[in-house]
Amino acid sequence: MKKVYSLVNITKAKDQEAVQSICIKQIRLTEEKQEFNKRPTKTGRRSLSRSISQSSTDSSACSESSEDESSPREKVQKTSRGLSDFCIKNIKQAEFGRREIEIAQQDMPALMLLRKRTGGEKPLTGAKVVGCTHITAQTAVLIETLSALGAQCRWAACNIFSTQNAVAAALVEGGISIYAWRGESEDDFWWCIDKCVCADAWQPNMILDDGGDLTHWIYKKYPSLFKRIKGIVEESVTGVYRLYQLSKAGRLCGPAMNVNDSVTKQKFDNLYCCKESILDGLKRTTDVMFGGKQVVVCGYGEVGKGCCAALKALGAIVYVTEVDPICALQACMDGFRVVKLSEMVQQVDMVITCTGNKNVVGREHLNRMKNGCIVCNMGHSNTEIDLTSLRTAELRWERVRPQVDHVIWPDGKRVILLAEGRLLNLSCSTVPSFVLSITATTQALALIELYNAPDGRYKQDVYLLPKKMDEYVASLHLPAFDAHLTELTDDQAKYLGISKHGPFKPNYYRY
Amino acid sequence: MKKVYSLVNITKAKDQEAVQSICIKQIRLTEEKQEFNKRPTKTGRRSLSRSISQSSTDSSACSESSEDESSPREKVQKTSRGLSDFCIKNIKQAEFGRREIEIAQQDMPALMLLRKRTGGEKPLTGAKVVGCTHITAQTAVLIETLSALGAQCRWAACNIFSTQNAVAAALVEGGISIYAWRGESEDDFWWCIDKCVCADAWQPNMILDDGGDLTHWIYKKYPSLFKRIKGIVEESVTGVYRLYQLSKAGRLCGPAMNVNDSVTKQKFDNLYCCKESILDGLKRTTDVMFGGKQVVVCGYGEVGKGCCAALKALGAIVYVTEVDPICALQACMDGFRVVKLSEMVQQVDMVITCTGNKNVVGREHLNRMKNGCIVCNMGHSNTEIDLTSLRTAELRWERVRPQVDHVIWPDGKRVILLAEGRLLNLSCSTVPSFVLSITATTQALALIELYNAPDGRYKQDVYLLPKKMDEYVASLHLPAFDAHLTELTDDQAKYLGISKHGPFKPNYYRY
Amino acid sequence: MKKVYSLVNITKAKDQEAVQSICIKQIRLTEEKQEFNKRPTKTGRRSLSRSISQSSTDSSACSESSEDESSPREKVQKTSRGLSDFCIKNIKQAEFGRREIEIAQQDMPALMLLRKRTGGEKPLTGAKVVGCTHITAQTAVLIETLSALGAQCRWAACNIFSTQNAVAAALVEGGISIYAWRGESEDDFWWCIDKCVCADAWQPNMILDDGGDLTHWIYKKYPSLFKRIKGIVEESVTGVYRLYQLSKAGRLCGPAMNVNDSVTKQKFDNLYCCKESILDGLKRTTDVMFGGKQVVVCGYGEVGKGCCAALKALGAIVYVTEVDPICALQACMDGFRVVKLSEMVQQVDMVITCTGNKNVVGREHLNRMKNGCIVCNMGHSNTEIDLTSLRTAELRWERVRPQVDHVIWPDGKRVILLAEGRLLNLSCSTVPSFVLSITATTQALALIELYNAPDGRYKQDVYLLPKKMDEYVASLHLPAFDAHLTELTDDQAKYLGISKHGPFKPNYYRY
Amino acid sequence: MKKVYSLVNITKAKDQEAVQSICIKQIRLTEEKQEFNKRPTKTGRRSLSRSISQSSTDSSACSESSEDESSPREKVQKTSRGLSDFCIKNIKQAEFGRREIEIAQQDMPALMLLRKRTGGEKPLTGAKVVGCTHITAQTAVLIETLSALGAQCRWAACNIFSTQNAVAAALVEGGISIYAWRGESEDDFWWCIDKCVCADAWQPNMILDDGGDLTHWIYKKYPSLFKRIKGIVEESVTGVYRLYQLSKAGRLCGPAMNVNDSVTKQKFDNLYCCKESILDGLKRTTDVMFGGKQVVVCGYGEVGKGCCAALKALGAIVYVTEVDPICALQACMDGFRVVKLSEMVQQVDMVITCTGNKNVVGREHLNRMKNGCIVCNMGHSNTEIDLTSLRTAELRWERVRPQVDHVIWPDGKRVILLAEGRLLNLSCSTVPSFVLSITATTQALALIELYNAPDGRYKQDVYLLPKKMDEYVASLHLPAFDAHLTELTDDQAKYLGISKHGPFKPNYYRY
């Protein structure tokens, strides 16, 4: 029987289920689906790593724009070692991509630690992972970590626009079979996925998915293969939603891990990431001065909290709108006046949406804004600002910079709209590699756990990341801050009634 | 059949149970029991409202110290309206107590609003509430609110030292039967409880308890009465623990509401209350200057987060110790260096414990502190600092001010110990009435809910406050900040898949 | 000829004069005189150390209230060593006073360092210093430092209410001739000063004054003695004003040092001291919660800046009023809305004056405040709030705590007035010893400089503390923070065109 | 005789002189000269508006890169109205330049107000202003304001690289004679200046200079013209230094105004501008995450204070180095540990210089930095980091992005050097128009004052901007924040001994 490899112990599956049954009622499903929808559309789609790839492009020695326009599917390419099981834009960009990966590695210390800690032992030996995520320098670090831990990987892109071609080249040159390039057609998209699933003499036993397209493809096209999958790891809201539906319908053949809702990932993706990027996104697009500016932030969830904290810290005067009285009370105690948007909209310099809701800023608000007011969105999709209401004959749009439009009223008033209402920080600033490191590490650990779990630990259901693994992800990132954890004594652990090695908090703890 | 009165709707009982089963594993039970233990001991006990009552005393027109020493049980007293069903220190203090209640009312806007909102309708008509809590100006506002809503109340003290005698007098003069005074003996304590339970022609049908002593007394002495109780509301960790044990043993005869773990109460009792009071407690005891002081805060839970934020804001340089890597990572991202106490203890000016653990500061740390280092506790009990290790022959203790001891080493080094390691903010500063208002409102709403719930909504079990009521408590406190909530449109509510009137978040939301 | 002792070198006297000629136009003279007026009045007077002495009293083992009521001038007392050249309340309190002095020493590291650094050399040998200041634990540390440096000292109180009797006893027991006690009559006040000036076989050659009364007394009564004074050190605005007038009139017989306007002292007395004490003063009097409170701070000078920073940091929403557009612009950039008081007064929870002006809060504002609004003053005197307008028949005053009055309007509205409009932080909180240490060290260095300056360096004029000495005062306080200064290399000093040892900034530098 | 026009009254010239005599000892002359040196060098030179012009370029509809390479001096161009007295790159870019000017106008409210306030009256009627500054959208707003107020203007560039060609075109199209383009040769530079000074039938009577080159040219080449100049306004440290030297030598023929040292300009150029731009400069170059990063900021003057405040606010842990004990003490009280660079350099993630000194970061520090450490300069020139020591054979430089070099040690360690040690915020971020508005308004008011001053008010000397005008500049910027100044009552003004209309503070006030 298979040896059980376990980095951390698992909390009782029972508790997991209790929480999962609640999780199913995710409130933000609708707009999420819209935002992360994988099928290509004319307007294009945003990806988590878009700006990162863009900044790479900016400094690119090998200009992507000058590339030939032929389809990669028609080209014959080989790596320096003669491999040809891949399909990417241009294998010659590998060296530049390698440098991008190396830079990313510096801010992804946990994965590098993971490579070291598991040391001689390779917990993923025998694992055949098929993956479908954004293909960027940061995911490259993840993929190469999985390889280093013993896995064989094949990878497609989860978004037709987000692939960093040079990074894909570097991965291929390193021996990974990648099927992805920037600017795939819808047909290309599914072709790439299919090529990853079906390889000669290779059948995947693990799935790492972002959005659920890969899972869906296997479930539909290769049902017998689907039954032999040992585990699925999914990080997106949409993909998790699909998994819960499969589970409810009794069609899940193995355990799936919902890594989207782990504590650490949520805090970093929302609170910390937005606190870091809101100022950056505004500066890069408008060069605005923050001191003394009056700002309305719509929504005081984690995203709103991050935005408010950063803006206040730099001298802005921040007002908050909320529908939830608990969040509103938090805003009050944190020193923000809670107002209705309609009360303040005519006097403020900026309006920032962070609600996950739709039409939070409507035409009636936009009409009353003063000349030069900046409007942008940090929430979950491009629905928060009612753009439709602005696309009317009497208003003139003027693109003054990339991602910056002036919408001009008949009397000459200009409202400054950023990123056409899409996510400001993904469109106009960057997401630090360190933030992405949290997610990638969570994914790696989830794979290891599912692959090594003893029989019976997981059933054909969707699981939250065990708290202990969540804690382990956090602990792997502490050395980057030179942070020193205190260890409980036996006596203290007994007093608290917990293990010295965690988990340290009950599942309902709010952090 | 009884008309169902409901201020708010209730979320599915099913979800409640899921969460409750988790709640049972409270990790801080041991020390809580110690802290809030109701049986009198020689060293006396702290109560949540002690310092508030003290500050009232300070400004007292009627000095409590000059009172006669006779036992209230031996005195015959009557109110101005001739009532005598009570036992308190001195009915003549009623006028002064009334002023204290009036001052407290100003910062307890939610209860005053509740009196107005329910208006003509009296949701507690027929309710006979027996209560056992600290008897202070703030609880007086609660008790009189219950009366205003139709309840008949009888009340005893949950702590032998915490009763504000003048407030008790004012309540009695207002028509409430109170059995409580400051400085009861253990025998007095149970006698008072018994007098509240057993009255002529009056049998309680609701219990409001703080610590579980009242509930336990009825359960043990009046089992038949216990069976007819329509609902129990309990706010302490200890009391909640006892209820879960009764429930597990199948001995709970009616539904009980755990108000301790409601979101709003937790945030106010921990994060906000500590942020407000840490500076105050330190200043009142030591007049210390904060600017440039190096401080170690042990523990970065809600209490630690509050302390760190306040100290940093006033110019202190704060280091954090943590055992939990997730909390440690939060501390890093919030700008605090995470260290082991032993690394920093010799160079810092203050050490503040907020862990809920024991012996976090031990003799080996105290030995290495520099002269003049301040040590205090903001956590959950007096176990965090190992006081036993300081009560040895070679160390001299010098009481320099109330609540301030110098512990003097043979070489003359002095460590400044505050409140003998008990909770600094309860011992040496005040808890704002507004914070207590959150708890009191939660208790009132829980009573109304349990008393008016239709048959079948609650079984013989322990329930968390429904999220919708939690939100309602918050909403009642918003007018104090002149905060204006935004209302969802029908369209938005539909988009989010929630009701326009809440609850607005899933139960697992972390705030 | 006398050996020239100099701790630091002096900047060109020329620059000094330029600045002094500007200094004469002090803008806050009028109210200062009122606040610090030394002649006793019926309403009593505040002193810088009042609250410190109060807190000492609180913890006093030897209750001052129980003392005999006889006048110290009628008593015969001797020290344990048989000395009797003093007049204080009670020599028996010496031991308790000594402990207070020892506690103060811990937060006055610079004076203790000064004692060590000058080491064997005693720069004040031969100096006969007559002093007139508040007599508190902190000034005791100063006086004993002067003694340790070789000076012979005799000391009177500059305020009839501020003397800490126990500290005076400790000083006397230590060998200093003190003539001072709490509660002197006006006659006592001048008698004490006279006894200090005229001693057998002792004539002062240096004056350390706070308010100018001592200087004035010698100038008027002992003109020939006045001519032989080697130097005068004065720390108050009022005293400095008097000195400039003497100088202008050509009646100054020796050099005087204005230590009031040194950079370090100004920053600590205003910005840092107020940032530390505003929260404390409000909490001790009202137990108010800061989170979400709306506050108007009138004036954005150093005092206002300190108050605003502290209040905002604890979660209050702060508005600023200003008359000076430069300060107003700073408030804007720092994130505060600049308003007129009349615009906001009806909605805020607190109004705090920091202007140095008069009638900033008038009856028209008070009439419009909401119920429970707190009004207090952190500025320079009790003129900022128009109290006269509140002392009318239709308003009722109710003293609810020491220093806290409710002023009650006919409709029941209550405005909460603190310290009757006097300085909140001096009346209701404490001034950290560390802040007083800055002033005391400045005074000590000024005495050393004037006493040791070579002939010709100073004329019969008023001088600002040389910047180099200002820097020296600062440097003596750095070890308390374990701060490590960087030293310029020769090359760098040359590049900057300054000395390696300072002064480091031009006189007009704004810090 | 000429009518005296005066927007504001002037403080006594006497006080001015006192302060000026101090000002001459500017400590930062050396490096300033280097940084702002006007003569072209091979490495090119940075200008205050470089990044602004760059960002304009980024969004440029008319790409500057595709322009013809012919010299403007060889081209014949005419405006749409047929004027040809100018020499610029391309008159056809006027429309795009006009839009840039309009955008700048929105953040330069004071100049727009000035146009309105002086209304019908044109205070500069008859003024013939020759100017030499950076030619950017912001200075265009200034120049057109001067025109609107009645002045005739001719303008050259003070820097060969900083001219925004499109803006120059818009100015020309608007009727101003501009001689400037991006990329002038040194010969071009002086030719342009000469063409501005010597026009047919036009002789300048006022000079607006930035750096002193224009003034120097007129002084040297047109001495008789120099004698008829009514006033010189100079904004740079270097230019001011040159003026003081002329004045000392008795060669100044008229009054000159030093606008560099006005309070408002200093605060905005240093404290506020750096607080706004430090985060931006770091993000745009490195995408670094701030949370938990350890940073050393060298120098705690206004620039250092701004950087420290911003970094701390975003969650970095900041250490400060200082040579001046007064600034060091401020850093301590503000909550920063004061260290020597050598103590911390091996553990920190960033080092930022703000000293105005040279070789603050030397090779010995760079050798000990950890891999990935970021080094940059926010001080006054590129001397603070010892770059020379890094240009040695054993170290490899790798340009990874524009303005970002990796310096690679033999063991592979990389230090990330930004902008080759030049000013980070000028090189890699933008300066908000609002900051430049302060300077431009100060210049305009200085011109008005000098042009309209009655005979005798100013002599042949260098003057600081009168405080009242400084206050006026501030007041013109308050409406942008919707800030409402309070006005003194007659009674209050009398009490304070100042005019109701200012100046409100003595000259030595520190703000």
C-alpha cells in the first residue's frame, strides 16, 4: 500500500463539511463569472497577471510586438535538447523568460523553501499534474516547484491574453510541456487544453485548475479519465462554484480542494494587495496628488478597508458607503464618515468602488460629479460603475492616456474614468509577486496533501484547505520578513488545549 | 396561539447548529473561568465595570466609604412609593444613581432607540426576566429598557464587588426588585440570587445570565421551574461553556442564546475596546511618554491588534510575538517586526501580554528586563505573567501607587508591574459605555427573539445570535455616528442573491 | 583671569541679535501673562507641574491634607544634620520626597548624564544661583544637578500653589536652602524670594527665573546686587518679555538667556507634549470613546498639530479651523478639512481650542452645540473659550466630577466644559518628566554657558540659546531612546561647509 | 508718478535684511549647483519637470520620436495668425500642447484665481518680462497668467532637455515668443536666450530666472540693459546664490526676489512632494511590496520626514540615520529607531538617501547589503550614493528596466540601484502640478510686487518673499481643498497685536 506522505496533519473532515455547506452560498458568484469568464470575447479579458506581464514587456529585450503573426500551431519548434512536445509562440525567447522567472523567485520565498524542505524526499513522485492557469513568471515558479517535488506537469493557459510568451519558452526549455501563447483564439484555447490532457503514454492523475475549464473539459470529454483523478485543486470563485455543483449532483469522482477561501490567500488577495496597489494605480494613470483630496470609497469589506487605509495614510479625506451595518460600524470606529454616495458625490475628488455589486455608481451620480472627478473600480468586476449609462450621444469620450478616458458633458465638465471601470489594480498597477506567492504555495500544498492523503481522509467532495496547511503557507512566508515565531511550551499547549504545532485557532476564528 | 413578535427574521436554524458545533471547542476556557469566577475569594475579583464604578465613586456626592457597616440584610428600607421587595445598601442614594444612569444613557443610544422603535407594542409583555449581571449604570439602562418593553424584572449581582450601590438604589426607586450590594459575602451572593428567583406570585420565564451561576442555581434547586423557562441568554465565555455542557448532556430544557460570540460584540470587546484603553491604562498608572518607546506586544489577535495600532499611532516602536504563523504574517504586513520575547526583552521599555496563554512572561524574561521596564497584561486573565516566580525572597515589592508595584532586584533594578498582572484596562482605565451598549443591546434583542420566536424555531439547544440580529445591533448604533447606510435596490439585491434587508454576509465571513 | 569653561562653542553673537530683535514681537504675550501671573488671586492659578504633583499626592504615603494648618514661617525645623536655613511645610516628608525625585530622575537622563560628563571638573564652582521656579520632583533634579556641578543654590517657588512639599523637604534634607510651600499667601511669596536673595555671607551671582518675579525683585530692591549678576536664565514667555523691555530701556546690567525659544524646548512643550496629553486629558475627565467622534480643533500651530495627529490616530474625524492660510494649507495636505467653527459646531462631539487667541469659542457657538458636546482648551490660557458668556442666569452649571462641569441650557441640553477652559493637559493630565527634562537641561546649560563665557562674548542683552547648545540638549536625550548618531567624515563636513560637531543647520532652519 | 499697485502690503524691509544675511550661508550649495547645472553634458541632465513631460509624451497623440531631425533654427514656421518671432520644434503640435496646458490648469487653481481676482486691473501692464525656465505645461500656465495680467513675455528654456515641444507650440500659437526645444545644443541654449533678450523694439524690464543663466547673460552682455531692470525673480538655490554674490559685490542694479526660500514653496517642494512621490517612484521602478519591508532612510530633514511618513503608513519598518541630534530626537519621538547605517545595512530591504550630503552610502555599505536590496536617492543630487566605488571591474552592471540597474557582485548578489543615484522622484515618478503651482504663483506675485512697489521699498539687494505674500500664495490654493479660513475679529486682532489680514506669524516662526 502506498506510503502516506504528509507535511501537515489534517483537521477532522467533519468540520470541513460543516463549513463547506455554508460556502456554497457564495454571494459574489454572478460578477465573478463575468470577470473570470474564460471564453474569449471581442472586448478582451483581464487576467490577474496582466499588468505584471505588461511590465515585463515594457522592459523586454525581445519585443513581443515585432513577432511574426503566424499561428504557433503551424510552426515546428524544438528545444535545445530536441524536445518538441509543446506549442508556444517562440522558443527563442527562453533566455529572457528565464530572467523573469529568476526575478519572480526572489519574491516567492515559500516555494523555494518548499523545494529545499522536502529535500531528498519527493512528495509528488508519480504525480501527473495537468494544469490550466495564467502562464506568468509567478506560475512558472510554481510549475517548476511541482517538478522539483517529483511531479510530471503539462500546462495550458486559462486566459487567452495573459500568457507571457517568454516565460512559456523558458518553461519549455526547462522540460515542461506547455501549450499556450498570448492571443489564442477560442479554438486554440480548447485545443491547447486537449493537448495537455491527452499525451502519448501519459495520463494525468491530478488537476490544478483556475476557473474550472480544464476540469469541465475532462469531465465532459474524458469521463473515464476523470474517474481516476486523485485530486483537483481549484483557486477561483467560479471554478469552486462549479465544483460544488458537481459535488451536489453527485458527479465528483474524487476529492477537490477549494484553495480560494483559505484565510491567508483571502487576506493577501484583498486587504493587503489592495492597500499596496490603490495608490499605485491612481498615480500611474493620473499623477494625482493625494494630500487633502476628498474620496468616497464604496464598500468597506477587505478591499475597501485596504483602499481606505492607504488613502487616509497619504492624507486623503475618505468617506465610506456601506449597505451592511456591521461593516459600516467598523468604518465609523476606524475614523471614516459613513455617507450615502448621493450626499457627497458633488463635492468629492474621487469615487472608488469596492462592493462586488452592480451599478453602485450610476448616471445620476456621474451627472452630479464635479469637473475633474476621478472614478474607478477596485471591486470584483466591471459592473460597479454603470458604463452603459455613459455611452450616450450627448457625452463625448476622449482617451487621454492608456486606461484613462475623459467623459465630457455638454457643458464641458470632464469625469475621469479609469480602466473603463475594470479592476484598477489589475489594469493599471502591478500585483506583487509576494502576493501571488501565497496563492501558488497554497496550490502546491493542496496538491501534495491530496496526492499523499491516506485512503478515506477525503471523499468525493469539495474541501477547504485544512487550517494547519493554511498556517503552514503563512509560516513559509515568514522568513522573508526575518520574522521569528514563538513556540508553545508543552505546558502552554496543554493549558490552551491545542497542539504545539497547530492548528492554533478554531475554524470560525475571524483573524 | 401566541402572536409571533419578531423584530428581525431568523436565518435557518440549520446553519446555526453547524457553527455551534464548532464553537464548543472554545480555546480560552480555562483562564476565563478563573477570571470571571463568581465565588468570592480573599484576593477579590475584577469585573468588567469595576473601573467605571470607581470613576463614578470618585465624583460621588454621596461618599460610599462613609456608609454604615451593617449588612443590608438586616436593614428595613422602603422606596418613596412604599415598596420593600428589594435588598440593597442604601435607598437614599437613588438620586445620585439616577444621574449616573442618565449619563450612561447618552452613550447607549441603541437601547434608547429600541425603547422608541418598538413604540406602543411591548414585545416583552408577559416576560418575567430574572437577571444576574454586574449592576452598574450601564446594566441599569438595559434593565429599564426591558421594563419599558413590557418585562417584569428581578435582578441579582453576578459579582460580589462590582455593584454600584447608588445605581441599585435608583433602580429600586424606579420599581425594580434588586438584591445586590457591593461587598457581599458568598452566603449573601447565593441568598440574593435565591430571593430573585423565588418571589411571591412571580415565577421567571426568562433568564439573563452572566457567568452561569443563576442558571446553575435554578437548574439545581428549582428543576421544575427550569423546565418552564422559555429562554436563556448568556454573555460570558464561562456561562456559554456551561450551557453547551448542559446541552450535550441533554439537560437543557429550552433554547439558550450565546451572545458572547456575536460579531459586533467580539469586535468591540476586543479590538476597539483595547485600542481605546491601552494608552489610557498606561498613562493613568505610570504617566509614561509613548514617543520613541520600544514595546513588545505578546500576541497579535484582536486584542493585540488593538494595542499595537494605538501604541504605534502615538509614536512607540512596537514588536510582536506570536505562535500562530497566520497572525504573525498579518503583523509583518501591518509593519511590526515579529520577534521572540527573549530576543528583545533586554532592550524594551514595556512588555504587554495579549495572548490568552499562561506564563508568557516568565522569570527568565523578567530577570533580563532593563531598569524601569513596564510589564502589564491586556489578555484574558492574570496568568500571562508568571507572578509566582516574582514572589520570592530575593525580590522586594514596593507599592508606589494603586495598581502599580515596583519589583526590585537585589542590584536595585526595578520592574514596574501594573495591576498585579490582571487586565490593565479593566483595572486601571475605563470601558466606554458605548462598548457596553453593544453587549446590552445584543442581550435585549436575544431576549426578545427567544420570547417571541414561533414554536419550533428553537429547540433545547444553544444558539448563536442570528446574523441578521447582529446586523440589527450594529444598525442601532450607527445614528450615534450620524452614519447613513445605503440601501440596496431590488435589482442589486437580486444580483447579489441576498435580501435587501440582510443578512448581508455568509456566516463564515471574517469582517 | 578666570579659566574659560565651555561645553560647546557659541555661534556668532551677531546672528543672535538679528533673531532677538524679531523675537521681541512675541504674539502671545497678553494671555501668557494672564496664565502665568504669579500674584495670587482668589481663583487660584495653574502651574506646569500641578497635575504631576497631584498624581504624587494620590499615591502619597504622607497625606498632605492631614497636615497642620500652622504657617511654616512660625515653625522651627531642622534637618537631620542640624541645618535650619530654610522654610518649608514639613521636613519629615523628606523620605517620600526623595522617592519622587528618584522616580523623576529615571526620565531625566540628560541631567544625570550631565553630572557624569562634566565629571571631576565642576563648571559651576563658585556660582551662587538664586532660583525661582515651580518646586517639583523635576526641578529638584535640576537643582541637585546644579549643586553637583559646583553651584551653591537657594530656591523659592514661582507659584503659590505648585510646590510639592515633600520634594521641598527632600531638597532641604539634601542641603539646599528652600523657601517654599504649597499655599503661600502673597506676602509669603515675596518673603520667600527675599530670604533666598539675602542670606548671611552669600550673594547670588546667577539668576534662574521662571516668570521674572525674582529678577524684578532684585532689580527693584537690590540694584547694586543686580549689577554684579553674571547671568540671568529665564524660561517663560512673560519673563522673557520683561527682560527684552529691560534691555530696550538699557537697564539690563548683564547678559540674559532666553531659553523659552530654543528649538528643542518649543517642539517638546508644544507638539510632542500635546500629542501625548490630549487623549489622556480627555479620557481622565470624560472616559470618552475616540473612535468615530467628530472633533473640531481650533488652530493648527504646533499645539493643534499635536492634538490633531493624536485624535486622528485613535479614529476620530478631525476638522481644523485656522486664520493663517499657511497653517490652513498644511492642515489640508495633512488630511484635515479646514472649516469655520460656525459651519460644523452643531454636528461635532468635541471642540478643542489651540489658538492662543481669545473668544474663539463664543456663546453663539455654544448655543448651537449638540447635547453632550465636550469643550476644552489646549491653547495658552483660559481666554479661548468665552466663559463669561456662560455665566448667565438662564444657564445652570453642574459640577459632575473634578474639572468637569455640565453647563445646562433651559431645554436640558448639556455642554461638557473641562477645567473651566484652562489648559486641559496641565489641569487634567500629566506632563511627562521627559518633556520637563528638555527644559531643565536647557536651563542648566544656559547657566554653565553664561557663567563660563569669556569676557566679551555676551553683552548686556538678551540672547537666544546658541544652536550648538540646543543640539547638545537634544544629544543628551538620545541615549534614552538608544539612538545612535552618525558622525560626519572630514570630507563630508567640508563638502557641507560645516563643522563635524555642529551646529548643523542655519539659524532660520525650520525643523 | 507711477500709480502704486499692491496686492498685499509688505513687511518692513528691515526684517527682511536680517533674515537674508542669514540666508547667504546656504549649506546645500555645492550639490545643487551640480544637479541643476545648466550647461549641457554628455550624460544629460534632470529637470524638475522631466517626468511630467515624459508622462505627457507617453500619452502623446503626436509622437515626438517620429519628428524630423532638422534643427529648428533652420526651419521657417508661422503661427496661424502669421507670427514668426519664435523658434520651436514644430508649430503643428500646438493643439496637443493646448490640451496639456488645459489639464495642468485644473491643478493650478491659484494662477487661474489670480487672473480673475486682479480682474479689470492689469497689474503688469507695461511689464516686459524675459523668462528662462523649464518650458512645460505648468510654466505655460504661469506665462499665460503673466500675459493675462498685462505683461509682454519672451521665454527661453533653462534646460536643454526639459522643453515640452507641444507646449512650446501652444504658447507660440497663443502669441508668446518662445525660443526653446527639447535637445538644444549648448550653442542653441545661449542663442535662444539671446533671442529672447534682444528683440526689435522690445527691451525687458523684468527678469524671471531659474538657475541664473539668463541674469548672468544680461549682466555680462548687456550691462546697460541690466541697469534698467526693475526687478529679478529667481527660484533656484544656485541662482539665488549667484544673486547674493552679485549683491555682495555691489553689482546688483535693482532688487531681486529670492522665492526659493518662501515657507510655502519649501514645504511643498520637500515634505509634501516627497511624501507623495517616494512610494510612486519605488513602485514604478521595482513593483516592490511595502508591507513589512525594512528600510533605512538616511536623513530626517523635510525630505526624510516625508519619505518616512509615507513608508511607515504603508507598513514598512523604517530606521533613520542622522548627524543632527535635534532631527534625530524628532525621529525618535515620531517613532523611528535612529541607527547608524553600518549597524542595519546587512538586514534591510531598502536604503534611501535624503541628506544633501555626499557618499552617505559607500562601497563598504554596499558590500554588506543583502541580495535584492534596493538603493535610491531622494536627496539633492547624485552624490549621496558613492557610484564611483561601484564602477569597478569585479562588479557587473545589468540594466533590467529603464532607470533600474542590477549591480552584481562576484558571488551573484544583486543590489538594485535606481536612477543611477539621481533624484528618484524626478527621474521615476511625477511631480504633481499642484506642487508646481505653489512655485509658479510665488513667482507671479513676486513679479507683481517688484513691478509695482513704490520707490524706496526695495533697494539693490536680494529679498525674501514678504511673509504676507507667502500667506497670500497659500490662500490662493485653499479653494482647491474647499477650505474655509476663519477671519479674526477686530477685537481678536487687537488682542494678538497683529493685523486682521496678516502677516499672522513672526518671521522666525517654524511652521
